[in-house]
Amino acid sequence: MNAQNKRPVIRPGCIGCGYCQFVCPDVFYVDEVSQVKELVSYSEHKEAIERAARECPMHVIVTTIEETE
């Protein structure tokens, strides 16, 4: 997978509030806690993914390679 289509990651600590799903339902869904959908062109939703990460109340959505290391 190239960097343009990097899959976001949900770190431990999610409270399942559903905000990421509200902001970007094509990428996120809630099943007790937030999950990332498979087989999505994440690059097409980059701005919404970044907004969800930035505004997540628990700050558990990782969108950059550096954050996952």
C-alpha cells in the first residue's frame, strides 16, 4: 500500500462515541469501539479522515506513519 492510501489506525482507548463515523462514514464504523473499513480508497477521504483524527475526543485515530511507529 502506498503512502497516498495509508489506512488509518484506531489505537486503544476508543470510547465508541461514533464521531469518526459521523464525520467519515465511508471509512469508519462503530462496533462497540470504532473500526476502520477494509477495501476503501483512503486517499479519497483524506480530509475527512484527518478531521476525524484531529477532532476525536480521545485522540486515538492515527493517520501518519510516524504516529504508528
